[in-house]
Amino acid sequence: MRKWLLAGVVLAALAVVVVVAVRMLMPPPDDLDLARSKPSDGGTYVVSVEPEAEPVERGELHAWIVTVALPDGSAVADAELTVDGGMPQHGHGLPTAPASAGHIGDGRYRVEGVRFNMGGWWVLKFGISSPAGDDTAEFNLVL
Amino acid sequence: MIGMRPLPLLIVLLMALALQACSREDFSEDEKALIGQLRLSQLGPLKPDPSNAVADDPRAAAFGEALFFDTGFSVDGTVSCATCHLPERQFQDDRPLARGIGTTDRRTMPLAGASHGQWFFWDGRKDSLWAQALGPMEDAREHAGNRVAFAHRVERAYRDEYEAVFGPLPVLSGLPDEASPLGTAAQQEAWDRIGDDRKTEIDIVFSNLGKALAAFQRTIVHEETRFDRFAEAVIAGRRPEGDAEFNSLEVEGLKLFIGKANCIDCHNGPRFTDEFFHNTGVPAVAGLAGDRGRAQAVEQVLADPFNCMGPYSDAKEEECEELRFMVRDSPEMEGAFKTPSLRGAANRLPYMHAGQIATLEDVIDHYSAAPAAPGGQSELRGVIFTDRGRAALVALLKTLD
């Protein structure tokens, strides 16, 4: 009985070591959703994102274009956007404080001041406010 | 080997061959991509500095070089920029804490390639190299000079050099010998008595000294290293030859660096730095006040009259992107310091922002132990190194000399 208990403890300890090791090595999850267009978290909008220029270079300050539409496809021209994000596996945020420079037509917004200072899995989170409602949308990218 | 029997000898030879093979070991495509980004050849040309109209003017650089070595820009004629930034020592001084007129609370930073960064000093309290250069000149522990005395010295010793780059010097007659808003009590009183227009004229001269010093520092570049020759060969699919060949320990160090040791997270790109701020739990220095690093620098850079958006900057406000999009209030910036470049670091001990860690081996032990930070939250998550792993990382870092 005691032997089994000991084996259990050893196995549990090993499991912890493996979990920690996997977290340390940290490739992004295989099933990471890399979609660049999706409904917002509450379904109020359909949000699409793309960097202003591809490819996104590590370390370079650059802009993204965020397109906001209603589920019926009509453009949202009067939204206020906030930007947040970071690296989930590192537990840190963005190295800059990007901001929306406002609506540039057809539901498109230019978000300036984005920088990714490391390779790996990044998340960009947008808060969207308009008369249609407040909602959020989150996008993953791997650099 | 003498007296060794054939079988063990064969095993030893096979092991030696295996080790040799390691030095030409293939890297995975992912590893190659990471190695490729670290090559010096990937460091693009210096970006223009819109806040400094003479940043790339060779006359400004020549003037700045003269200023850099001139001890006349200090309180007692004993300190120049080169006192701490020694050219023969990678423009740093090998001391834990820099020593000018007095002793500072930070380690002198090397200058090669520094102009590729966005923030200056260990905490980034300056947003340009020219604004940075002004700090030590008036710091009581460094040059302990003052801006009115500097203007007088320019008039006496550098009028032609100055005016060729910046146009006519203002009239300095009637000004006190010494005055500055940051100087001694007497200098501050003298400054207060100067009219606003003349203060602005002095500040323009002072900022121009910084701009000339920055133009000079923009010419201080990284040299190619063994690492670069090795990496170029790996990327080109060639066998590294001559000194470009890595031994098995160096290859192992490189694999650790870009792999499970996670060094490349922050020490990335051709300068081996992400040019950003991280709390790595470096111990406080006994006798020095707690150093909050980046957290205390944010307000300083915003309040700095010599920042990119200030009246002495040549940039339009919209060009000041770093300042505009600066992270202002993040708990992650508490106790965070700038990631230093690792180029030349092996020959540049002691380490960290106040020289707290004596040797490279100790640095790696620090990353392994990942102690709690004296303030804020350390980002380190402790990677356990074997003795060989530690030796491998040290061997890799030496290839960057």
C-alpha cells in the first residue's frame, strides 16, 4: 500500500515537472485560432484585422487596420476603439500603448503604435463602443 | 592516450568524431530562422532621428567627437564623456557604478549601436540620444557642469565648429559664468535671474551640444564577430570555416540560447536586445535607494523639456511615435530595466544595471535561480542549467566578442 502511495507521489511530482517543462518550452497551442475576421465576443459586431504592411517585423512600430461591421455586413463608422494585448504565455502586455487614429472610411480604423518586441504568441484585444453596443474582440498571432 | 587499449581508443575517437560532427550539426528550420535574425547583417541602417536635424551631418559628428573627449565641459576640467565611456573598452568603464566627479547609482552602458534603441539610460528616461547626452553633463555626480558655462566654453573654444553646423551663437555677454535650472543653489538662483528669451537661447545651445554628441555616437557601430560568421554560414548552408567554426559546446550554447533557456525572448534581433524594459529580479544594491527603473522614468521623460515633443526637438509632434505610444502606467514597469545588447558582453563585466552580478557564470546562475524581485514582479521563470549548459551559454556569449 505504502509502495503504491509512494509511486503515486512520484507520478504526481513527475506530472508537475512535465507541466512546468511544457509551459517553459511553450510553443503556441496547436489549435490556436489565427482567424483575422470573427464575430466580436458578444456577437454585436464582425471584426476584421490586418497589419497595414506584411510581414509584421519584430521590433518595428507599425499600424493595423481594424474593420468593424454589424452582423448584417453594414459598416460601423462611429465606433470608439481601445487596444490592449500581450503574450499569454509570458504574462506580459504590449510594449507600447497603441491607439486608434479614428475612422478612415468603410468601417475601417487605423490603429497606430503597435510593436511586438519578441517572437512567439501574441494577442491583440480590441474594445469596441458604438451606438450598437460595447463589445470586445480578441485576435491571436504568432511571430 | 599512451598505453590505451584499442577498444577504448576507438570509442574515444568515435566520441571525438561525434563531437566534431556536432559543430556542423544541422539546425531545424525554426532554429535557423532564429539564428538568422541574430546576424549583424540583419541590422538595418540607422533610422533617421527626426528630433535631431543634424543627426547624420558629418560636421556635427566631428564636433560631437571633440566634445565627447573634452574635459572642459565639467566642473573642474577633469571629466569628459570618455571618462566613463572609454573607447578602448567598448565605450564603458568596467565598473559596477559609473564614477565621474562622484559615483552614480548605475552601470555605464556601452555605446556601439545604442542609437538603434528608442529609449536611453537603463530606465529609458530619455527618448533620444541627444537628450540623453545632456543628462550627465549637468549631473552633480558626473560632469557636474552647467549649461551657461557650457555656452561660454563653446564660444571660447568651438565657435567655428558650432556655427558651421548650427548657425550663429547667441550673444553671451552679460550672462553669469555659471547658471542652470538643475545646478547648485547658486547656479539655480543665477538661472532664475536670466530673462526667458535668453534662457531659451542657452537651452538651444545646450540641446545642440547634445545633438552633436548624438551625431558622433551614431557613428559608433558594432563589429562583426565569430558568431556572425558562423551564423552567415549556417544560413547560407555552407560549412563554417576557419574561426567561424563553432565547437560542440558553442553549438550547444546556441541551441540553449534560442531554445529552452529562453534567452532569445528578450535578447533578440541583431543587437541581441528587444530594446525594452524587463524586471528580472536583479538584487538591489546595498546602500542605494530602491531603484524603480522604468516605473519612475515614465514621468521623467514626459516632463523633460528636451524630449521629442519639446521646444528643442526638430520633430513634428506626430513624428514622436515612441512618446505618443509609450506605455505609461503598467505594473510590469516596476523594477524594469532595459535589456542590454549581448554583443561584447562577455568582455564587459560586471553585469546588470548597477553591476550587481560579477561574472557571466553568476548571471546564468541568477537566471537559473530566478529570485523574487526587490520591487515589482520578476518575469523570470527559472531554467535549471547543468554545469555543461552553463558553460555552453558562456561559450556562446564569448563568440559575440
